[in-house]
Amino acid sequence: MRHQRAGVHLSRTSAHRKALFSNLVAALFTNERIRTTDAKAKETRRIAERTITWARRVGDVLGKKADRRSDEESARVVHAVRMARRVVRDRGAVVKLFDELAPRYVGRHGGYTRIVKLGQRPGDAAPMALLELLPEDGGPAPKAGGKDKGAEAPAKDKGAAKAKGGSRSEAKAESKSEAKSGAKAAKTAKEKPTEK
């Protein structure tokens, strides 16, 4: 049994797995979104968020110019860069992490990424997902190939739904209110003493 063993094996050796996740995290930082399998996306998110946190913690120091930093602050930055380089071996991705991504997430404590499920891959039916970095305001990112769960239906579909008798959410609300009123009526009937 694998009790208290964090991470997934993905049928790879440890060296292959480390290289895989290093490349996925570097691609995520460079492109800000990647399309991969669901299991790889979940594990990549875990590693990427930890790496972003290393950069975010020195975000206040990164705002200063290098010659204005104290020795302690310079040591903090060097340590954070080295910790990030342990995971991400791509120098360009690390530079982008500290220059662009760290200032973006200074006010955010975790939750820098989101996973959107995309369905199954045609060849082997593997569940696919889109792993993307959240934008600066935390709102929805521009759409890629897949639909977000909160995406709205096109306007003509809404009109067609209303012509048929209302939208799905309205139908659910009506059925819930009917169920509540029926439950209240049954409860009051039980509470009233029967008159003989």
C-alpha cells in the first residue's frame, strides 16, 4: 500500500517523471496554458503552485532594484531562484516566473491555476484537461478549444429555451419551490390535531 506517499507514478521511472513534470511546468509558465491528461494536469498543478509560491514570497523584494537590496534580501532572491530552478530547468521560464508571474500573484495566497476538463482523447479515450494560469484579476481567461463550466449559452439557445417554457434553471427553481410547498403542506397536516 502507498500510505502517505504523495504524487503519482504514471508508469515512469523517477528520472523520467521528474523530467516530464519539469517540462510541463516550464511550458505552463511560458505559454500560460497547456493541454494534457487529467492525471498529469493535477500533478503538474501541485508542483507549479509550489514553484509560484517561491517566487511570490520574494515579490516585495523583486520590486526593488538589485543595487538597492540589502544582503539579506539578495540572499532571499537567490534562494528562491535556486529553489525554482530545482523544479524548472528552463531558464526562460524561470525568468518569466520572477519577472511577470510573481508580481501578478503578490496578493494571492495559493490557487494560481485552474483545471478545465475537456473530455476524452480520440485515440485512447484518456481524460484530457486544460491547465491554465489565472489572469491578473482572477476572472475567466480567454477561451481556448474547450468550454468553461460557467460559460453562458448562445443567445438564440436562451430564446429557444424560453419559448419552450423557460430555461433549465427556472424549471429547477420551480420544481424546488413546488417540493418545498408540498413538504410544508404535509408537515402542517401532521401538526394539526384531528378533530372528532
